[in-house]
Amino acid sequence: MNFIDIHCHILPGMDDGPSTMEESLKMLEVAEKDGISCIFATPHILDGLYSNKGSEIISSVGNLKKHLPGGLELFYGADVRVIPDLIHRMESGEIPTLNGSDYMLMELPEFIVPPHLDSLIFNLRHKGITPIITHPERHLRLMHDHKGLSGLRDMGAMCQITAMSITGGFGREIMRASFTMIERGLADMVASDAHNHDRRPPILSNAYKEVKKHFGEKIADALFFHNPGRIMEDVRRQS
Ligand SMILES: [Fe+2]
């Protein structure tokens, strides 16, 4: 299918994803079987817990690339927790965008929408960076606050829904929230946010089928191909 997975914890020993290279390779196998052709390896950057640096992520991607199956391309990135000095650390290269493109994954703290989020999005956009808010359907506030989410999108942020939210892997409430977001046009793309090969695997095809069944091919293609494809185009343009 040539799916593009922009959010995947696949690098060994960097966060709560795979702990060994063997497990990373199993994940690559699952992804390839599912029809994924491009994966962004996006470990957490979360102060106090996962202090991954851009240079370390790039070098780990280089290692994993040596074992890459033929039909797959691997890119670097990070699942970046919102912090006040994010822009400064991005400009110093400590925090990477998606493979050096103008797009960056941005994860909110679990329970709150930080008061400085608006100004952070504004300043990132001013610098030409588009933040992609990861899994708002799993965020305690945003999952019900569609007006708030819509406001963040109006400022230029994009929203990424997690495939397993759509297929019910995180429960009915989160499944319903993701469907409502898609229905209201608040979702921009779907990614796996995979962490391992079995419980949270890099699989997109099941969610694609669900979205196609409920919302039609045009919306499914936008969420799984066209919008992630814009990021790929930017990656290729800048590399
Ligand atoms: Fe993640």
C-alpha cells in the first residue's frame, strides 16, 4: 500500500519502545508486511525521563538502516513533549524535526493544555515549522474539547490520530473521540505510534480500512497518504 508512518517508537533502547535490536527488527518485519514503506523513527524527548538528543537519534537510525528490508525507508524524528525552551533547543539541533523537514511531532502533557501552547505554536509557525499534535484523541482535555483543538489547528498546527485509537485498541471512548475528530475535519493524518511488534505494532492497514468504510476513500487517502505525503515531499526537497 506504501503507507507512510510518521510516528513510530522503533529505535532500540531509547525510550519505552523496543529495548533490543532484535525487537526493532521484528517491528520492521511487521511494518513491511502491513504495506508500510516509509517509517519515521520518533523516540520520546521528555525531560527527566527520555533525554534523547538529535545526534543520538540520527546515529541510532543509521544503525537500524543497516538491517532495513528492501521495501522500507527509514527517517529520523522525535516525539517531542512540549517544553518552554523548545524552539531554542530545536534551533541548536538538540531537538529534531521530522528528518530535518519543516514538520515536528509535538506531544502535550497528559492532563493539561499548557498555557504557553498558543504562543509556542505561533512562534514555531513564524519560523516556518508546522507542529503536529500527536494523538489528541487520547488527551484527557482535547479528546472532548473540539473547539480548543479547532483553535490550535486554526493557528497552523496539524493533528495526528493513532491507528489503534480508530480500531478500538484504547477503548470505546477514545475510539469515539477519534471518529468524531475525523468526522469534524479535525484530523490531518494517522500514524501507528507503535512501541513494539505485538501489543502496539506498526500496523496502519486495519485503521485505513475502518476509515474508508465509515468516511469513504477520499478521506482515508487524505489521512493515510496525501497529508503524510506532504511531509515526505518536504523531506525529499530538503535532503
Ligand atoms: Fe509516541
